[in-house]
Amino acid sequence: MEPRTLFGKMLAYSLLVIGSFLFIFPFIWLVSTSLKPLEQAATMPPQWVPYEYRATLDGQECEVIRGDALTSPMLVVRLNLKDDPRDGQKLLVPESDYRDGTIPQKIAGIEQRIPATVLRRAEPGWCYIKERKTQVDMNAPGAWDVVPPETITGRPKLFWGNFPAAINKMGRVRVWIPLLGEREMSIFWLYLRNTLIVCVLGVIGTVSSSSLVAYSLARIPWRGRGVLFGITLATMMVPFAVLMVPLYALFAKFGWVGTLLPLWVPAFFGSGFNIFLLRQFFLTIPKDLSEAARIDGCSEFGIFWRIILPLSKPALAVVALFHFLYAWNDFMGPLLFLTRRETFTLSLGLQSFQSQHGGTDWTSLMAASTLICLPIVVLFFFTQKTFIKGIATTGLKG
């Protein structure tokens, strides 16, 4: 029901805007974090826009990593150790540690006082900075200093290098490519190939099988079709967790475990929801068209192929899109049936990438997640008109 008063309309639009923001907020944070350097990914309070900071280090202006500000006075000192690899090394020490030109240091496990020269006194509020060797690795060795915050300049900058870095960090593998022979490539592209195989073959299977079953339930009168349709709907209430063990045992008997077959072959046996969706759409097509085709001598399959399917493109597109989204995002199926890294899909590869580094590299993880989400967003953007049309007309019996 559409609100009639101005207040009702304002309230409705306000709730829609708030709800839309709540839904899109995680995606905005995902993209924002994927374009940040590592040290800015987990700052508190959150930093939405990534920044590039520049300052003067050892007399040369360069891009730096900006660290925390000091909370107490500190001294920047240089070690004076002749014939020692640490000679000339800079340290940041409390003022209380510096006495008579020396600072305390452990050498060979023994606490000693070694000579040092004070370079400057750092006041509270001064910032620790470090030279950035690369745009994606804050741990790269480089010069450092502690400087007043006003000497640091910053400007917004998107760190696009996070995306190729994330792909490279996933690892590389040698594969055989037709016409090119054996080549070394990032395993990300292997994950993408496996995912596309599962998605494309699954879409072909579910559209062809579900449309055939839906046509027989909607347009062909035969005894018991109502009971079978009820059983088909009942399968939608069976959770996948109930089917995992028998499906695994079945596919293990076939020798399919460890291959992509368990992820796309079941799509050729139809889906309860897709059958229901297509059946409801087929019921909206006037039966006069089928009767006219029969009078002209068209077979039942000819009616289905030449009349029903061309008129059902919006519904078929919805079924294809639903299954593509499901197969692209499926994690439990690949986790259950895939055993070798070379057969992983993107969702399982992303989980493997997160666990292989021990700690969480948030920028690389978010960059990889963005790369995985982006095709789905682009696909829905270009198919939303057909998608909405297919959903809106399904179930309107004419």
C-alpha cells in the first residue's frame, strides 16, 4: 500500500534509505579496505578513505608509513660502536635511559651501557614514520624517524597494487594449456576457471531440466502430476545438511570425490524451486497458442521449444541467474567434495588463502574478496531489468 500523506511518504523513503545503507555498508567497507595500505586497514577510529603520506627522511622526501603518535618525550639516538655491524643504527629510547652519552643495551645476553649520540628530542604528539618501499608491504625494510605531525603531508590515494598483490600471494602452479604447453600461472586463475566450469555447466543443466519438468507439470495433463508437484515442493524443505552424508557416499561410489562432477552434474536433475518458478510462469502463457500450434501439426516438444521457451526468456533468465549466484558463492559443496588444491573454486580458494598466511592480511584478503564479488555485481547490474521482469510476472496466471 502506497502512503498517501506527505509524512507517510517521507517516513517510507527514510526507512528505505536507511535499509539500503545497512545492506550496502559491508560492500562499501570491503571495497574501501581493499584499496588501503595494510597499516590503515585496522585503524581506530576507522579510516574510510586511504591516504598517501609524504615526509622528509634523511634529507630526501619520500612516501612514508605514518605510525602512532608519542605519548611521552623520547630521544632519537645513533649508536657509536666501532667495528660492529650495528654502528650508526638509530634507536628510539626514553629520556631516562640516556646518561653520560650512553644507553642500556643487551649484548650477548648481558646488560651493558653503550655509547650513543642524541640526534633529536621527540615531543609528545610527534609521529613515528617509516619509508614505504612498496605500496602493499608495510614490513619492507626502510628508513624511519619521529617528526612533528605538521611536517607530514597527506592526500587521498587508492592503492590499486593490492589487487595484483593479492593474486600473487595466493601462489602459483604449473598447468598445461592447449596450444601453449605447460605454463606457470597464478592459482587464482585456476580457481576462476574451475568456478566458471561449475557455474556454466550448472546453469545449462538446471535450465534445461527444470524447464522440461515445469512444462510437463503446467501444460501436459497426466494422472498424478499434482501429487508429484507436491513432492517436488517438499524437497525444498530438506536442508543440505541432511543430504551431505548420503550424497558423499554416492559420489564416492562413482569415484567423483576430488573432481568437479558432484558440483554440476546434480543440476541436470532439476531443482524444486526452479521447477516451481518456471511452472508458475508457464501457466501465465495462454493455452490458445499451444492449441493453434497443435492444429498446425506441431509436436509437443515443438510447442515447448518454439513457443513456450521463447516467451519465457525472463523466467529462464531468473533461473539461470539464481543458479549462477548459488554456484558462484557455494562453499559447503566444494568443501565437502574437493580434495585437491588444483580443483578448488574461488570460495574455497579464498578460505585457503586466508588460512595459509597464519595471521590475517586484511588488505589482500579484502582485495581478493572484491575480485570475487565484482563479477556478480556486474552481472546483476546488466541483468536487473530482465531479473525484475521475470520475478514480477511469475505467478500471474492469465
